[in-house]
Amino acid sequence: MVGGLVLSQAQSHQIATPRTAAPAPGPVLEKRPREQAAPCGKPAAAAVSARSVDEVRTAHARHIKLGLNRSPRHARPLLAACALSGWPGGMELAASIFDSLHEPEAFDYNTLMRGHVISGGPAAALLLYVDMLEAGVAPDSYTFPFVLKACAQLAALQQGRQLQAHVVKLGFQHDDHVQNSLISLYGKCGEPAAARLAFDGTEAGGRTAASWSALLAAYTRAGMWSECLASFGAMAREEGRRPDESSMVSALSACAHLGAHDAGRSIHCALLRNAAGLNAIMGTALVDMYAKCGRIDKAAAVFGAMGDDRNAWAYSSMVSGLAMHGDGREALRVFDAMLREGHAPDAAVYVGVLNACSRAGLLDDGLRCFDRMRLEHKVTPNAQHYGCMVDMLARAGRLDEARALIGSMPPTGQPTDTAWRSLLNACRIHGDLDLAERALQELRRLGAANAGDYVIVAGMHARDKDWDAAAALRTEAADAGLAQCPGFSAVEVRGEVHRFVSQDMAHPRRHDIYEMLHQMEWQLRFDGYEPDTSELALDAGEEEKRRVVAAHSQKLAMAFGLLSTPEGAPVRIVTNLRMSKECHAYSARISEIFGREIVVRDRNRFHRFRSGACTCRDYW
């Protein structure tokens, strides 16, 4: 612990080898801390006039010759020019200028700290803050946004908490920029509750668009999509603030994960009203949102309207969206257009391409793309790529080749849960119990088996009426402490997302929902439909099995959607489960009987049911 601030060995080491901050995992904007005003006009002008490190060196040498190099007033413009310009070698010269100063002030420390943060040396910024305290220089309100951002880059939660104590001790807890930096810090450290506390600590009248943006980004990073969307609504309703682009990107990401199409469309309309044009980040976020909300046609329209603003991220989002919708041919066409426009493909876009081929059954195209990725574009396959290839081969019934591919993976891509789990899913489709047992055994060996893996194999035993084996696997999973994530299905009605679980009785309109469900069952039976209970791993009579499948979460969401949306309007459902054969057949028949389009996003892809048929063509 130095000067009351603890730095880990790894963080201290980064001073000698400054790192470049990794790009964010998604298109998220960030408001920069406010600029410091120069102490007077002349130094600022001098800082701007320098155009290279060599010019600064010349000016610095002149100052040394005149004995002015130790004067902060004269050295300050040169220090700012080197630290903030991003010139190669600029930070080294800035540190040299700073070291020569006689009694540097908070302004000088702040400038150098900001330079370290900008240049990717956050640990150096933290140590400089410690030096500042030990030199007896009092931090000001401009100090903390920089040093807190350094903590955020390092994910240094412990140091960030200590700095918050310094903020309170020095009386800066009501400064908007300091509070925004605290919210951002806790969000990037995976502490959304602490980010919310920091946000609530900001006086209501002092909350800016940047405050809300930092909170929404914290929720997005933590995967708290409902909280993100609710806070976005509160931002507009309760405080009447116009959201900035960063807030809208976070909200669009939440809409994409929740399948909240109506809310996403409202944000798009707000963007069109308030923005002169959509930049690449906003366009990509809209493409992703519409694709994940089941409107691949709207995603394609936004993508087409981006024109020259389309970058590799936009192409990757469009290819992945088409893959989710099972349109492999169109995904390959978009990928070819990306290459023609000169964008270099990376590992992420190839995951989308291979997924598109797998879900559309384009085996030959997938094999060609895999070779092209390795040989032409020199992209080293990772676990996701191998998982896609195993899935592609196994879905096509070539289980032995899929198993051989796992065995041939190079040391850099050791067989992982991704490849073995893809093989396990295909074994369930093709009914190969022996290979499924082998896949589960490998997942156990890797320490990667989850409750869902045990459920798949238990279900296969149950299909063969081997109840003892099915029960033994479920007991083994329970004894290992593997809890299965509860299955749910959600449907959006008038901008509000309603979530259901199997046998759900918690919804305020439960009586209407079950009455609608009864009518749907009656219509299906009149039409000659018989439910398929073969995938239900339950040792019970047929009537009990029918009762269980009748109130599946997806069917409850469908009933509520049919009940609550205008006649002829599509019903959009999002579920965290893989579509079962029974639910697939059920949804297809309901779409025909009720004359409604039903769109279901399951754990892997989209199913769009129209007039009794699904766009997946029963290949999923």
C-alpha cells in the first residue's frame, strides 16, 4: 500500500509496459470527462501550436537554456502538448518535462494522469495520484474523473472504492463529473448495484445525460436488460431528458436481448426525429436489434440504408442475424459483398458465416468457408469455429466425421464444451445414445458438464423407457450441484414484456390465459392434433404427460399474445429453451388455425410460423 492506495503487482507492472485498452465488446459510446480550462490564454495557444514531438523538444531545449524549464507556467503548454497529443514518444517526453518542474501543481498532475489514461497506461496514472498525495498536492474536482477512469480500465475495484472514500473526504461527492466517473467505474467492474448507489447519490437536478448513460452501460455490461430498459424509460418519463446516442445504444441492446420489438422501434423513431443521420455505431445497433427481435426485413432495410457507413461490425451483425433466421444463402451473399468492399473478415464474422451454413444445412458451402478462413484469410479457428463445424456435420447426420473433427483439433483448439455439446445435441436429433453418452463423459472430464447436458441424455433414456437410467442421471446432476436454469418464454404486448414459466399461475390475467389455452387445445383436438410427449422425461401416464405439456411456458406466452394483440398482428415470443418437437408442431398448427404469424426465438435460432409451416423447414 502506497500513500493509502493499494496497487497489485500486475497493475504496477503495467507502468513499464503500458497496455492498449481493449475495445468494448459491443458498440457503446462514452462521454469524455470535461476539459480543463487552461490557466490563461497563452499557454493553451502554445500547446496547440506545437505539431510534433520534435517541435516540443526544440521549445523545451530553449526553456532549459533560458532557465524556464522548472516553471510550471512556461512548461505547462509543452506538457499538455506531449501528454494529450498521442504522438509516438510523447508520454516519455511529457514525463521528463513533468519531472523537471519545481513544485508541480494539481493542474500538472491532472494533465499527466489524463495522458496516461489516454495512452493506455492506467497503472501509471494511479501511481502518479499516489505521488501527488505524498507530495502534499491536494486533488481537485478535475483529478478524480481521470484517476477513476484509470481504475475502470484496470477493473481495479478495491482502488476505486478507496478513491470514492477520498472523494467523500474532500467533499467532491456532489460533483457531476466525479459521480459519473464513479458510476462508470462500478459498471465496468461488474458492480451494477454499486453503480446504482452512486447514481442515486447524484442529486436529481444534477443528473445529466452522461449520468444516465453510465448507469445504462452498467446494466448492459451486467446483462440486466430489463433494468436497463426500465431505466431508459424513467430517463425520458420522470426527468424529461432527451437520451444521448450512448443511452440509445444501451437501450437497443436491451431490446435485442429481450426481444422487445415495439420498444426498439420507438427508439429508432426517436433517433430519426432527433439525429441528423445515423452513424455506423447506431446503424449496427439497429441492425442487431431488429434481427434479434425477429424483423430481419427491417434489419436488412437499415443495413442497406447505411451505405458507405457499413463497416466490418455492421456486416458481422447482418450475417449473424441472417444466420439466426436460417437464411444461409443470403448470409453468404452479404459476406461476399463484405469481401468485395475490401473489409477484412475476422474471427467473429466467420462464426456468423459458419453458423449460417450449419442452420441452413449448407454443408459443402460451410466446408469451403472453413478452408477459406484458414488458408486465404489466415484466421486461426477457435473453439466457436470448431463447434460450428461439428454442429454442421452432426446435423447432416455425419456423426462419425464430427467426432473425428473433434479428435483432429490442434493444441490451440483443444476439444471444448462447445464442440462436444454440439455433438451431444446432434446425437439427440439422430437418436445416437451411445455417442451421446460418450459426449457427456467428455464434458464431465473437461469439468464443463451442465444440468442441460444431463437432461438431454436423461431424455434420450426416457424415450427408450429406461426410467432407471434417466433418474440416475438426474440424481447425479443434482448431487453435483448442477441447477438447471428455469425455462421461460416471454411475449411483448404494447411495449411491455410479459414472462411465463411452465404451469405459471402468477400473471394477473391467468384466468383469461388458461381459458384461451383451453380454446386452443379444443381447436387442435377438433382438427385431429395429438400432442407428442416422447421427449418428456417423465415416468407417468399419458394423461399426466399431456397435462404437463399443455401448460408449457411457450404455449402460455402464445395464448397471451393471441389474446392481447390485434387480429392479424404477429405474435413474437422469446424463450431460453430449445424448441421441442411438440411445441414446434403445436405452433405450426396454431398459426394455421388462427391465421396469425407466430415468431419464436429459441435458444439457438428463429422459427417463423405461417399457415402451418415454419421457415426452418423442420431443420433445427
